[in-house]
Amino acid sequence: MKSLAVSKNVLRRILQDRRTLFLIVLLPLLFVLLYGYSFSGTPHGLRILVVNQDNGLASVRTAEVGRITLEVNLAERFIEGLDRDLFLVERDDKPDGAMEHLGKDGIWVVAVFPQNFSHAVLNEAVRAAGERTIEYQGRTVRLVPTETVEGPRATLGLDDSNPILRSAILEEFRTVLTEVLATQQRILSAEDILSVEPLYQGEVRTLDYTAPGIIGFAMTLITVMLTAISIVRERTGGTLTRLLIAPIHPWQVTAGYTMAFASVSLFQVGELFLVSAWLFDIRIVGNPAAIALTVVLFAVGLQGIATLISTLARNEFQAMQFLLFLLIPSLMVSGVFWPLEVMPPGVRSLALVSPLTYANNALRGVMIKGLEIPGIALELAVLSGFAVLMFTFSVISMRRQGYTA
């Protein structure tokens, strides 16, 4: 009975605390909704650059009337068959230099169809399967195999930095090519006429893809938790109160906390990078200075978030709840595990306000693609603005705590 009385007392205090009650009710719903919307989507809106030089004509031999020319337009039929929800198709008429666009400005695929693509495919189909009959100018003729000549193949340049999107792109190309080839000869497959050239030669593993986001998430967890709980503990213990009534400006107090906890978080992140590279050989091909700059800017911004949480939380328990309220959306919508390209537009808009999204993109760009600082300028600009904004809010928050003291 005494245990029951203790339980009732604890539950009564929880029910009387509106902030705690709000978080208890909202957190599970938020987790389920974000999980469902983020992980149930399919890729869409992937930019693809197509160079189609195919004239659409095929010259084939017949047993009855000699060589004839057929208009089959296989390349164009393939392009038109691509899923327009999955791909944003852009065309170019210059094959030279087309592959240089791969992996830049959101270009995931560069597909080049040579001039005699239709001719090569149709003749290869006849050579593979033997004679076939068709209707030509009102009469039935038999197509016969020509001399064995390897025809030009379509070239598919693929940005394979994202293993999830890589599989979806290849599957779509194989499906559409198979449908087009079925009208000519089922014995051919997509691999017979398509030459895939991965940008990173298949060296990017799923571990490499998720490692930058995991490190960024670990940094968020460690930094915000350590800072918020420490400030709440010092405030409830009276240490912060004595500090704020001393002859020192709130911005100086905030800067001191920021430098101290940022130093700790940077040490921990450095430890994460070293262990990950040593034990798991994660891909790091970029400039370490670009990684360090990204981490520093992100760490400063996280200190501001932690200070704001410490202002809202009355105790360490509430600080942990607010921390979960921050971390769950960050983990779900920042592209750590699941790429932004598969998220619905509403969920993707949430990613645009999450600093972890930009830290994740910047780290991936440097670690996987080898981008230099100019290549991640947008992400660094956002993280810089976020750091300045959060530091300003931290000073205001610290000043309010000084007035309360």
C-alpha cells in the first residue's frame, strides 16, 4: 500500500506539470508520424541529364527485299518511358563534357545515347535470336542476321554516393529498358546495351553514407545533453546565480560556457572520427580543414540550443525531455538514414530548418565526394547564421536568468 501511495504521488506531480504532461503525450505521436512519413516514401525529383543523338533508324537485312531501313526510335521511347515522378529529365545535345555535370548541381544520372543506337540494338536482337518476321510496306518479310559487329551502347553515368538512390535508379533504368526491348526481342537484356559507369566505382558503402549523419547526431546528443543538464544543475545549485550577480556581462558568461562545452564536444567528435576511420575504415577523402570548420560552426550553434533548453527546463528531468523533443525530429528528417529525396514535400520542408541537415550534407560532401570549402559554401553559410543566431538567443536567455536570479 505504501508503494501505491508513492506511485500516486509521483503521477499526481506529473499531471500537475503541464510541460512534462505535454511532452509525454506529444513525443510518441511525433515519433510515429515522422517515422511513418520519412521512411514510407519513394525517391522523386532526381535530376537526370539525357543526351540523345540516336537518329531512330535501323538498317537491317531481309531475305526478300535486301536491306531496308526501319524507324524504331528506341532511345526516344526509352526516355519517354522514364518515371516522371522519379526523374526530372533535362536534355542536352552535346555529348562532349556531359559527364562532367555528374554529381554536380543535383545531377544524379547522365545518360548518353549514341547516333546509331536503334540500329545497333535491332541488329543485335536479330543476331541473338535469329530470323524474325515483320510487316513492311504491306508485305511480310524476314529479318536475317547481319555480320557480327559490336554496336554502340548507351552510357549511363551514375552518381553512386547514395546507395539507396543508386539501387532505385538502376532498377528504374532496367525496367524501362526491358519494356522497350520486349518490343524488339526479349532475348536481350538491359545489360546487353547499357554501359554503367559509377562515379565512385561502387566504393561508397552504406556505412560511408550514414557515418557523417551518425557523427553529427552523436555530436548533437552529447553536446546539447551535456550543456543543458550542466547549466540546469548549476542554476538549481546556485552556482549560476552567483556567477550572474558578479561583475560580468551575460555575453561573457555565454561565451565562456560556449568555449568550454564546445571544446569538450570537439574532443569527442575528434575521437568519433578517429575510431570510425581506424576500426571501420569510413570514407574520408576531403580536406580535414573543411570537416573541422563544419564541426566548429555546428558545435557553437548547438550550445545556443542547449542554453535555450536550460532556460525552459525547471530541472534535469525536463531538460532530458526537451532534448528528446529536439533529437527525434532531427534524426528523422535530416537525411541521416533515409535520403531527403524520398521524403514527402511536407517532411522535407522540416529538414530545411534542421541544422543537422546542413551539417550532414556538408560532412557527406567532404568525406564522400571530396568537396573543398567552396563546394559546401551554402551549408557553411547556414551553419554560420545558425551559430550567430543561437549565440544571440543564448545571451538573451542568460540575461533573463540573471534577472530571475
